[in-house]
Amino acid sequence: PRHNQPKESPTHFLCIPLVTPSSRPQLSRSLSLFRSDVCGPLGFGIPEGAVRPVGTLHLTLGVFRESGGRSLEEAVEVLWGLRLKEILKGVKMPVMPGTTGAGGGGGGSEEEKEKLKVTLKGLRSMQADKGKVAVLYAPPEDPLGRLQGFCEGVKKVFVDEGIMMEEGRPLLLHATVVNTVYVKGKRGKRGERVTVDAREVIDKYEDEVWMEDVEVEGVQICRMGAKKRILDGEEDESYEVEAEVRF
């Protein structure tokens, strides 16, 4: 057994799925072009196995372990009890200059304004040293903090119910695009993770729009560990969905 593994690894995660019928074509194209660009012989030295398959993209809200004290069934009950529209309505919006009230004006119907949409733009490193990176992610655009507030509201319910631990740090919403933990047979001395110099690729993809205005359809509990599958004749991976609640 590997003794450097934490004993209490999480078994499940709470997330907003990003792969929907409307987003999949956008994400497939973006990731395919990215993979060709950064993994090729003239690319940026990122191993192909590190670029995540389309079907794995999501925004993690938190993780938990199915064990003695709390069962998966309890977590699913909490999920099914969520009132997503109420949580979203409860998000405090900043007052924009030149408007009255919270959230500001803007065009579009009330129904359209109430919908929560996600645009993934840019590329950031999870590590402080961009010259030694193991994880790169696409952050969601969220100028008013509406998505952040909603996600924190959902997570708080699970923390209050004792399903998840309070982590003591802000929730960082991120869609993982590159993770070198998935690169096989390339561990360095003492088994440390592969790292790449990502300074140039981060600069190049600073304004990359991976997907735009994709409506959030709900929240899921998924099991850790993506499984391989074939979709439309293409190899992909996805996580097993244990339960879902929709808007």
C-alpha cells in the first residue's frame, strides 16, 4: 500500500455539471483545439494524458466521504431538499452605479435575468509557481458574484447538515482543464507529481472562451473517479451521477 495517501479520501463530490446538450459542442471544440495546440510536437510540453476529457468538466462545490457516521442516502436527501431558486434569489447582488436597488437593470425578461448562466474564460494555475504547474483550470466569469453566492449558498446547506466539513478557505470555482496526476508512468523521483512550465500557455489562453452563456440546469452528487465511455463514436470520460436536483 502507498503510505503517502490520506486515509480518509473523499468518495463523492457536490458539483454543478458543465456538460449539457448546449455546452458539449462548445467544450468539445475548445478542448480539441487546445489539446492539439499544447500537446503537439510544436506545443507547450503538456502531456496529452493531462488534458481532461470533455465529460469530466464541472464546478466542484465540495467533497465528502461516505463512511460510518453519514451515509450517501443522507447526502442525497439533503440534495433533494434544496430549493435552488430560493438560494439563487437569496444571493445579495451589488448595486450598480446609475441604478436603484440590488442587481441593476439591464435588458431581457425577468425570467431570463433569473437564470444562472456560466461562461468559462481564461486559464489559470492552481500552483503559485507558474513554471511548475500540476493543475490548470478555466475560471467562470462572474463579475457580480452571483454564481459564487449561489454555490456558497448550496455548499452551506451541506456544511450545516454535517455532510461536509467547513474548509476554512474561500470556495474557488474552477473547471479543471489540465491535471498531471492522470499522466501515467511519468512520476519523478520519490513519486512526486509531474509538473509543467505553463507560463506561455497561460499567457496565450488568457482570453480563451471555452464555453459561453451556458445555463446552469442543476446540482449533482457524483462519485469520485471518472469512468471511460464512448459517446458519438468518441472516447470520453464522465463521473457516475448518484443524484441530481434541477432548477
